[in-house]
Amino acid sequence: MDYENSKFIIASGPVIIENGKVLLNRHGETEADQRFWKFVGGRVELADVEIDGDALEIACKREVKEEMGLDIEIIIPIKPMLIKHPDKPNAYIILIHYLAKRLNEIMPGPDIIEYGWFDIDSLPENCAPNISQVIVAYKEVWKRLK
């Protein structure tokens, strides 16, 4: 892996699970981006870093507000990941997932093509590669929190 000449994208978002169902959506600028069910979330932006506080949590809260109109309470980080970008050679994504509780009703933004609540033991086939790994980590975290 040639990190010196690689591009890194940092993304942050909440994992919202209620009654054994996880909130996923399909969104993105291109058809390639839109093909997968994903957790709510997206890139950490420069403005997130310039605000006093934790840029990763700020980005998480901003992204969920933009995408789904939700305010959240962050509970705990789960399963940070470094993955190869599925469509861009020599690009990697650092994913920061936070278990979170939603505080209001969903009001999807204009970029959301589709959203839904999916049983954590029966996820759609076209989920982004990180989804199942995060759900497994969530189950382990949940055991410890009980």
C-alpha cells in the first residue's frame, strides 16, 4: 500500500438502531454512490475541524441533520475502519461510526433517494461493505452495555 501517494477521505456518521432495526439510506452524487444501502453520514469537512470540539462528532451530528433531519445523542464510538475506496484506485476511507440515539422524527433531505429500518439480522444484499462488520461490533458493544 503506497500511503504517501494515496488519498484519504475521513467520514463520520451515526449507527441508529431501534428495536433490533438499523436505519440505512441510499444517497450520493453518482449512480455508483447510490447503489449501496449505507449508514447515515459522510465526509468530515474543513468547517467541522475549525469548530472548537471534536470534529468527528461534529461531522457526525451535521451529516445526520443534513441527510435525515435528525438530532442525535452520541452514545459511544464503535468499529472505526480503514477501507479501500470501492471505485477510486489508491484512495482510502477512514470511517468513524458512533452508536447514537435519535431525538426527533426523520425528515429526509433532498439527497436521500430511499431510507428504511432493517432488521440487524436480515440486512439487504446491496449494503455497503462496512455495514455487516459494524453490526457485528454493535452486538458486542451492546452485550457490554447491558
